[in-house]
Amino acid sequence: MRAIGNGFLARLGELFASWLGFFKERLGLAGPDGRELLEGEMSWEELDAEIASYERDYGMSSAEFYEKFVRGEMPDTFDTNAWAIDYSAWLEVKKARHQQGLDK
């Protein structure tokens, strides 16, 4: 398995930040009830279920996966890239939900 270069990781981080910036700006982090992620797209529950599905399929937690992904220890596939993006969004939404008092 080939390790991902630091330039790629930096760019990936910039893309995540850009995407999350759009996400935050567009919705103020969440809909009025904290459930909507993107209008007409995935709810918090659907994102949570998607994350759980990846964890079942790959037999590891998202936290473990993400550490390996960042270190370049996961294959570069559509699924692993989608999981990394979904998990990054999940972390941001979870933080926002906690700040809004929606997750205790």
C-alpha cells in the first residue's frame, strides 16, 4: 500500500475545511431542530447510520479508520474517501449539536 504524501493530505484538509465552511455558512451548522445537514440531503440520523455501515463493513471504528486514513494506511477507494468525508462532517455536526444542547 502506497503512503499518501503530505501535499495530498494538506489539500485534502483544505477541501474538508472548504466543504465544512460551505456547510456551516449555508445552514448555520444545522436546521432549526439540529437534524438537517444539507437541505434535502442527509439527516443526522442518516449520516449516523452511514457511518455505522462503514464501521460494520470494515470492522473498525471510524476513529481508528480516520487515523489510518490520514497516515495513508487505508486503500484509496471511493468508499474510504467517502467515509473520511462523512466522518469529518459527522465530527463537525456532533460538535455543533453538543454546543446547541441537542446531544448531551
